[in-house]
Amino acid sequence: MLDATTRSGGTATASPRATTVTSAPAARTGIAARATRILLSPWSRLSLLVLLLVSAASAVLLFQPQKLLVHGWPPQLGGAAAALAYAVAYGLCTVAFVPRPLLNLAAGALLGSSLGLGAALAGTVLGAGIAFCLGRVLGQEALRPLLRGKWLKAADGQLSRHGFRSMLAARLFPGVPFAAANYCAAVSRMSLPAFLLATALGSIPNTAAYVVAGARASTPTSPAFLIALACIALPGLAGAVVAWRKRNRLRAR
């Protein structure tokens, strides 16, 4: 039987078979480690986020769940159970880019003013929280190095240092897209509790106006419907005026 080493001039030499057996597991470990690093790299996670969002948006276009919320609500659900189910569906739909005004109107039409407002606000916070966590875990590390422009750095600094009040203003201002605010906050260093609290408080006025309008849509001449319509139209008009004035000031510079 051959020994693992040969005695030649006092030097021990490993046999080729032993070297092959030892190096094979090391090679497999190295390949697995490289594959893990690639899969967990910032750009791989960002690609996964984009894939998830594109898939969600495609599912909404294909199956149109907003129609199910409006026309196909399960008749056996009622009261708090209906509000809870609607809140969960609302949150998932907002992550998939279903317009919130439509969901708010449907909340009022299906659940009434009180339950509808509670369900819509809960769904708003749920959807915003899901989007924030997805953006923070899958996108922040890849996107933060790209914040090099003057405006991008200013927005990031504002959200990172004054997260609560900045997000509160963004939720109150009707011209800021809901999804864009979610992912901008996720890429910044804003904390999750401040983001959720600002979202909940800042979304109340606009959400309440749409929910009441949906609940009173059958009586369009009622004072409640007209007040809700005014609360929807006036902030939108004010936001358009402010945006137009800021645009002219930027052009003047």
C-alpha cells in the first residue's frame, strides 16, 4: 500500500490524489461564495425590486383588482371585517400603483364615511410601509451613491434631517405622487416610525375628502358632497399655482 508521502531528501510530498480531493471542496465553496455575493449585491437587490414592481403593475393591468374592490365585494363581509379586508386590499393595491383617489372613493361607496375613512387610512399606511421597507432593503444601498445632483442631494438631506415634517408636507401637498414619496423616503436616511406617522397624519385631509365624496356620490347636490368636492379641487388648484410660480422663478434664474 502506498504511503501519502515519499521520503526523498527529508522532504514530505503530498500525493496528487490527496491534493485533488482537498482542492475540490474549496473550489465549490469559492463558487458558492461568489454566487452569494452576486445575488446579495446592491444592484441584484435593486433589480429584484424593479422586477417585483413591474410584476405588480402588470398584474393590476391584467386582473384589474380595483374593479373587484368596487363591484365584486364579498356580500358576507360586513362591519369591521369588511373594513379590515378592504384595508389590506387597499395597501397591496397602492404598492401595485393603483391610484389612491379611486380606492378612496370606493372605500366611501362600499363602507360609508366612518368605516371607509378608517379602512382607507389604514390601507394608506400599510401600503406606504410595504413600499418603504421594499425600497430600504432592496434599493437604498444601490441608489444612494447616485445622489450626486444638486436637487437630489438637497431632497435627500431634507428627508434625512427633517424627515417627519418633510414627509408631512409631501402628504399634505396634492402634487407629490404617493409612490414617489415612498421610495424617496426609503432611499434617504429617514426612520420608519417618522415616515409612518407623517403618512398617517398628512393623508387625513385628502383621504377624508375622497371618502366622503364616494359615500355621498348618490346625492351630488348634498352639502357634504359639495364640501368634499371643494376640499378635493381647491388644494389641487393651489398646488398647481404654487408649482407654476416656482417653475417661473426657476426659469428667471
